[in-house]
Amino acid sequence: MTQDAISALGSALGLEFTTAPAGPHSTRYGILATGSDRGLLLPTDNRRAAATGVLRISNGQSQLKKMAVVAAWLGLRTGLIQRLSPRRRDPLYVDEPSSSTDDNLLAHLGAVVGREDLSFAMSVGPPRPNRKPVIQIIEPSGATVGFAKIGWNAVTSRLVRDEAGFLHALDPDRLNRLEIPKVLHHGEWKGLVVTILSPISFGPRALIRSVEPPAGVILEIAEMREGRQRTLLGDSGLVSRLRDQIGRLSSPTSELATAGLNQIIERYGQLEAEVGLWHGDFGPWNVAPGRRGRFAVWDWERAGGPQLIGMDLFHYHFQREHFRGGRIDRSLDSASAGARDTVSSIQGSDFPMGSIASVYLLERLLRYREPGAAEPRGELEVALSRLLEDLGRLRIDD
């Protein structure tokens, strides 16, 4: 994990990470790298809190990596890692949270939840404009109080606000298949947008299990708010929404996106389709088996619609394959194969998977190029753009 990533996290949160204690209330953090430029900052003075912080659910990981996470959880929980790895590897310190809530974000979070004896674990990643910091708030016992999401610029502030608004409008008691977080707090602090969400309880067993989301989960998401509708794709609210999003882009991206949308309408405009709400980031890292037979889903900041029903599951399989190193053509094939049965059960047995794949390419491009998004074009974005230029190159069975 690079120092740039840690510095970017500190800048976004208004915190200073130092290599020596800044005062009597400084808390020591250890760095757990989960990649070359990402990882976790874990409090090292409370082994239960550190163990809780490392237990992050991700169905996208390989079984070997999942077992490694469980081993790290067990080692931190028992103190074995701390004994075998003395406090030696360049610890970082943050002066918190006993300082004034007017000056310190972590102290502010403690005041909001009404506790002064809390620990905090923080996710660290590449310093991208559309990446929001997430702070896990942990009791001394190791129980998670909640997850604080921080909007620090225009893009992340919008995402944090959107998720709070979306979840506020839902009644979890009316959901039969889904388990979702509740909004514990939403507000602003010194120019930052802060939302605290309730935790969804998991243990190591849930981390190891990888259960594919059933069709009923996809349908319950689709039927939220306005519900599902059957319509011609070319006349649908989906096409209207895409046109509106494209209109907010700058050239040449808007030109490429317009050409892609026109190809979709020309090929699939007369297709009858079921449309509804979608989660928007239904990746393996945002879902897991829940309690009482439910399916837990979090990170709702991109929920909206209308969208082709089944797109969430297409995204799930695409991301799982891509996360494991699959190239874009293989990821698209995997997504099509993985979502085909569910799409057929909802949309009809002869529904063309090429329509799902084509809209997905356009959705991904719009997300990469949304106002305020990172400027550098990654390998995946370049590949998506090339396919979108000529959707006839898509090798998805229609």
C-alpha cells in the first residue's frame, strides 16, 4: 500500500497520520495491505477491534484469500499475530478521539453515536476522486456500531447523500428476501458529508460461503419504489434516463455514448422488456448470505432506474470474473452465462442477452465519465469504449 493512498485518506478525512504519537490521546494503527495500493488501517491497541476490522465480506475473493482473512481474524482476535509480530512495522498514529469534536472527525463520530470508548478501522485505496472513505466504528468488545461513509468532494458527497436518501425512503420490515442497513445518522461536519449506517452481522462462516443471489432477490430490488414495468425498450424510461446522463457529459465521451445508445435503439428498440429499479453496484463485495434465509445487500449509493431487470446479476458475474483477472471478453461471457437463467425466467426464454450486455457497456462508460470522475482512463474503460464504438463486435448470443 502506497504512502500516497494513506495521505489521500488523511486529506479527505482531515486527519493527520504520523509516525510518532502526537499527544496523550494518539491511537496507534497497523497497516494491513490487501493489494499494492489498498488495504486497511487497524487499531492495534485493541485486538478485538482489530480482528473485527479485518473481517470484511467479499464474495469476489478466491477461497484461498477468504481463508487468509479468516486466519488473520483469528490471529488478531487471539493476539497471536500481535505476539509474533511485535509492534514494529512502521505504526501510524492519529491524535483522536478524546480531542474536541469541533476539530476531529473521529471524535465527532463518537459523539454522534454517544460513545467515547470507540475504535476505528479505515479502508484505504487509490486516491481517486470518486472513492469515498469508509470508517468502521467498533466497540471495545469488538462489536461493530456502524459504518461511516464520508463524502469529501462533489462526487462522493452526492453518493453519500443518495444512499442516505434511498435507504431513508425504504421500510426494511416490508422486505421479504433482503437485509439492508439502516441510516443511524446523516449530516455534515466541517464541509464533509457524513452518513453512518448500521452493520449487518456476519461471522467467519459467512465470509467463506459464496452464495449466488437468487432470482427472488433481483426481483425484490427491481420492484422497490415504482415497481416493475413491461415496455418497448426504445420507449422506456431507461432510454430517457440514459439520454439525460449523456447530455451531462463533455465531448468526445458524449459523442461515443450517443452513438452507442443509437446502436442499442436501432437493434433492440422494439424489444419488449421488463424494467425496474437496480442496485447499481451489485458486486460480490456488496452482497452476502444474511440471517434467517435472507440475502444481505449494502452500498446502495447508485441505486436507481429504470433498468433492465437482470442487470444486477449480470454486473455481479462480470465483476466476479474481472476481479479474478478475466479480460473483458471473458468477463462478458461469464456475465451472460451466469445471468442467463435468471434473465430468461424474468424477461422470457428468448430475451437476447446482447441487449443486457450492450446497455451494460454504456452504463459503465457513463459511470467512468460522470462529472467529477477520475480523469485517467484505465484499461477496462478503454476496452469498454472500444466495444461500445461497434456493438456488432459483441459476441453475446441473441
